Amino acid sequence: MQLRRSVAQRFRQVNGDHPMTAADDAYVSEQFVVLDELCAARGCDADDVRRLMLDRRLPLPGYLRSDGAEMVPVDLFALADAAGGTDALEAWFTGHWADPGVGAAEWDAYLSGRYVCLRSVSPATIRRKDELVAAIGATLAALDAHPAGDAVARLSALVDELDALEPAFTAYDRLRFGGPTSRDTYVEPVRARLRQHA
């Protein structure tokens, strides 16, 4: 019980203390799995996993449901498995970035559990999301300067790819991130703009 309380405390330090609504709970229950259930299915002890979270060797839960359940992605252990275990995970993960400083920053972000902005979290999807956001911004600027069919088609393809990477998000996310999500900025309004060019 103490480990569960410690994880909840660390989670609130990272995300703030915002209430989860019934709609938030429903969204999270559909998109994520309870840590204890995932550990039972894997045959590992949930308290051992909580210790790894507190030791910064696995990411914190993505959400704490209003009943206190620690909600994690179904592929929580996938990157550790790919790396050869939690002892090797940090070096494996940060090694996907040429700049060690960027790799370290991404590792911190990964451990925070706040990468709920991706359906599946990996160095490849993290990098691709960053590339898509930058490309959408640049293509929007090009479209402003020279409205043309090729820019519209390119922008549509970029938005479709970002849309496929990202989940729907919930109101709780806008509270903890302190504003709109990347979907609110780079998917929905861009799609509305593209409809004007149709």
C-alpha cells in the first residue's frame, strides 16, 4: 500500500492534482489497463514494478483513475523487453538520439508517464511525432505564402499520419498540460482549414 501511495504522490508531483471526471475515467479505462491486471497477466509482482517506477527505471502510470487505479499502457513493458531488461533500458532508449542532451530530456519525459499523446510510445514514434509537428507548421507557413494544391495535399497527408499516431485525449489532459493538446493544435484546426481549400 505504501508503494502505491508513493507512486500516486510522484504522479501528482509531475501532473498536478486535477480531478478526473466520469468521462475521463471512461476514456482512460478504454485506452489503458490497470497496472495490477497487467502485472497479473504478465506474471510479475505489481509492487516490484512500482519500485522500478519510483527508481526511474520504468515510466509512471499515464493516469490515476478517480478510484485510485494506476492506469498504464498495455505495452508498458515493450521497450524494456526490446532493450533486454530494465537495467539496459535507459542506455537503449537514449541511444536513439544523436544528441545526448536530447536523449536525456526524452528519457525524463518518458519516465514521467506523460507520453499519453501517443498510441504506442517508442523512440521511433516520439521522433516521428516531433517531425510531423514541425512539418505541419512549416507546410502551414508555406500554404500561407503560396496557396497551392501540392501544399494542401502534403499537409493533409501529414495531418493524417499524426492523427494515426495520437489518441483522442481527454479533458484531464488539457488540465495537466496547461492548455491545448497537440491534437487540438495540429490536427483538428488544420483539418478545418483544409476543408476550406477543398
